[in-house]
Amino acid sequence: MGFPDEFEPPNEVSTQWNTKPVKQRTERQACDLVMIPGEWGFLDDEAVDGIGERLEKHNMSVDQGLSLRKALMQEKAVYGHYKMMNKSNTFLKRYENGESVLQLSRRFDFPPVAIFRAILTARGWSKVKIRDSLRAPDKRLTKRDADEFREAEEKDRVTNVDQGETAVRADLFEVVLGNYLDTLGIKYRRQEELLKEQQKEHGRPLNTPDFLIMDDLKINGKSVAWIDAKNFYGANVSFAKKKTKKQMNRYIDEWGAGAIVYRHGFCEGMKIPGVLMLDETPLDITIMYDE
């Protein structure tokens, strides 16, 4: 799958890709430095500077720290979901007594939007009713509920549905990686091509790595049949690793071993059989900063 009926014979390409992985011990220490109990939103400049200062002696960048924080918050939200839902009646009672969703989030240390959903569940609302109501809060919720929901969204980085800027940055990083592969003379097919092709043949996309390599490529002596670009830090965090492994195993089953390129580096403990971990070290990322 993914290879056209007619294509140029593959060339043998071998390249060395230097990396600077973060030590496992360093990441473990950083976990305690980037998390702020009761805070689930985007941080202000002062808080970001504080994280940067705490990480400085550990040789981790602010970007790595913020990306690690997001991975930890996602894991905390997922693994704490049932514990949170067991408190849904408590949330509802406090909410009806005037406590805000953000106050509940800080008090109990759960994501604001998740708490708001738990409150609606405690009212006896179905999942469908909750979904439809949150899609049109001004029409389907009371004024207080609509206001509380909007405030919760603004302060919730885990459940935030506006991924516009994130998608733009991810696309830019793919351009950066594509430019580097071009300088090496490597032939590839892009995710967009594979998506259209699979949509036509199978009615839906099946496996669409960012780059399907059309040459016999070896990086650091290892065969690489596909490459995925990740515009974040490769944290060795259980939930993030499990999610990534599931996605990569689909590519491995179809094409064999491949590689992930992490924009903000990766932890040395982040290991997935059949996947070579790489970072931005050799890439020209200047366009990522052009506004």
C-alpha cells in the first residue's frame, strides 16, 4: 500500500543523524518542576519564566518543559477520569451553591471542561445531550452555564478544542523536515497523497505517515521506510508512549521499521521497537520563527 504502479527504482541512501536525547533521570526530575497543582490552562509569561528558571540547571529548554507538562496533564486527566466522575455529585452540589467551575478545578485538581461535563452528567444528562449542548452553548445552556463553559475552555489546555495554531505549527515542521529530506535527495510520498489515495481505494484513510520513503534509506545504520514528524517533545510518559506506539505499530505492520522526528527532542527512555527516535538537531528550523 502507498506505492504507485510505476515509480523510479529506489536509490540507496545512507545518512548519519546526530541526536541529543534527554536523560531519563533528567526527565523524571523535570516532571515535578513543570506541573502546577490545580492549574490546567495555558501559563502566563511569569509562570513560563519560572519553569524556564527551574529547568535551566537540568539542561532542558522551556519548550521541552511545556511540552512535557502537556503530556503529563493529558495522562493525569485520562488516568484520573473515573476518580473525577465519582465526585460528580459533589461538583454539582458545590456548583449549585455558587462555586465556579474554575474554583472546583483548582480545589480538586481536575481539568475545568471535564468537571463541567461531570456536572452535566450528575444532572442526568445523556452524552448526546451534553455533546449537542457544548456545540451550541448559547442556545442550549443557561446564561450561567454558557459563561462557565466558556471560562472553563479558556483555562483548559487538555480539553481545548481550538487546535488551529497547533495544526499550523505542525504543518510548518513537516515542511522543515521535507526540505531536509530534499537536500539529501531522498524520494518520498507525503501524507496528503496517501490520504487521497486511500480515501479513493478504501473509502477512508488507513495508514498515513507524514513521509513514506521511496528509496532504500538507512539512518544511523537502521532501515527507515517511513518518517513521522512530531511538533513536540517525545516524553517517556505512559499514556503518550502507549498512544504513539499504537499509531506506529500500524505503520510497522504495513511497511516495516521507520522513524519519528521530534521537534523538541525526546527522552532516551522513549523506545518503541521498530522506531528510530530522532530530533531537530540537523534541521534548519528558521521558518518556524518567521511570522
